[in-house]
Amino acid sequence: MAEVPRLLSTLKVGISMYDLLMRCPLLTWVLFCAIVQWRGLVQYMDIMNRLPLDYTYAIHIAMRLSTIAFLLLLAAAVVLRTRPSNKAKGLEPRISALIGTFITYGIALFPRRELSLSLELASTVLILIGSVGAVVTLSQLGRSFSVMAEARQLVTSGPYRFVRHPLYLTEEIAVIGLFVQFASVWTVLLLAIHIAFQLRRIHNEETVLTENFPEYAAYTRITARLVPGIY
């Protein structure tokens, strides 16, 4: 019988190491993206320092900085998040989460469009609004953040008082801003696939949260899913 506590302790350490290893790929990717964004910001500032400055310069700098802040906050959330108390069953929720998260990066692989000043500004402002909103939402979500459909702690404060999935909403605003810069038939298809999988992720997450938190059903009755008064 004395071996049982030792076995349980060893098992707990093994599970913790597994959980840590599972965080490494996402953490590596997020930090890589943050470094790329920082290098892009430095290059942009170097180019703009040789040109006459205008108001779009400040907006673009703010957009880049907010994106970097979001990525660094996301990295911290990946490291510090608690272990889930419940997860979605089966393979589909995991596939949906991965496709919904990463397919948007494919948009930037297509040729960039030549935009008018007004469209360029609109695109930058959308990315800025989405990035800032994502920073605010992620700071509220904290250690409950997850990519997969998992339950940790039910967050209903901050932007979650108004919509159940503000992080998805703010990310979509930024993605639409990115899409404007690369708009084509193929990127429309990628965007449509991305939105479809994001909606599936929402369904999977709400299923897990409903199973794990008895109070979640009452919360859904007083909040919108994404846009108050619409959806």
C-alpha cells in the first residue's frame, strides 16, 4: 500500500510534464509571430523615417504594437493557464480548433493588393481595433485561455458581460482587416472556411461549458453569442 502514494505522485508529475510539452508548440509559434511582427515594425519605422510622415504612420505603429502586445499576452496565457477540468470529446473539436486558428495565416501567402489610401486606412484601423480588443479580452480571460474546446474557469466579467465569445469577435475584426489587403477569390474561400470552423469551435466550446458549469445556461440567456441584438 505504501507504493500507492508514490505511484500517484509519479503519475501526477508525468501528467504535468505532458501538459507542459503540449504547450510548447503553441508557445513557440506565438513567440515566432511576435518576433516577426517586431522585425516588421523596425523595418517599417526605418523606411518611414526617410519619408514625409502623415497620420497613417501613427495608426500603423499603434496597430503593430497592439498586435505584438496581444501575442506576448497570449504567450503568457499559454504558460500560466490552468489545467482544464473538462475537454470536448473526439477528434473533430481538435481539428476544428486547429483549422479555425491557423488557416487565416494562409491569406497572407497570396499577392497583396494595391489599395487606395482610404482602403489602406480602413484595413489598418480594423486590424488595430481587433488587436486592441483582443488584448483587452485576453487580459480578462487570463489563465482560462485555451485553443481547444476546454473548460477551466467560467469568465463572465469585462467584455464577457455583453457577449459570450468576445475573443472570437475581436479576432474576426482583425482578420477582416487583413483580408482587405489580400482580397481575391481564393482568399474569400479561405475566409469562408475560417468563419465556418470558428462557428463550429463556438458550438464545441459552449457544449463543454454547459456540461461543466450549471450556471452557464442562465448566462447564455442574458448574453449574445457574438453581436448583441443580432447573434
